[in-house]
Amino acid sequence: MAVGQIGNFVAYNAAPAVLVTPLGALGIPFGAMLASYVLKERLNLLGKMGCLLSCAGSVILIIHAPKSDSVTSQTELEEKLVHPAE
């Protein structure tokens, strides 16, 4: 759990929130598929539609997100972590 939160912290510093937040929403379909596989639960039609809509919404938000500077090296990432507002 702590590793995931650290990953979120780094992601929010390296990319705009409009890109990071929809990717966090993909945890819902992932959890549903994992429960279906591990716990042998059946996913009903509404659950499948919800997972599909969650994935589609994330893709649409990412496609239409504003363009921003991307981090291409470790030194740029370290600079963004030290001075996130610049």
C-alpha cells in the first residue's frame, strides 16, 4: 500500500493530474478481474459494463488531456521532485 502511494506521489510530480487520476480509476476493473480469477466470483452484466465504461473513460480522458512537458531522464525527475511548481 505504501509503495502505491509513493508511486502516486512521484506520478503527480512527473505528470499532470489529468493524466494520473484516470489511471488510478483503472484499479476498479483490475480489482474486479482479480476477484473473478482468484475468488472465483462471477461478474454480472452490470459489473462488466462498469469495468468497460471505466476503461473507456480513462482512455478518453488521457487522449484529450492537454499536452505537457514529459520527464525523459532521472535528473529531470529529481528536479521536478525538488521544485514541483517550476
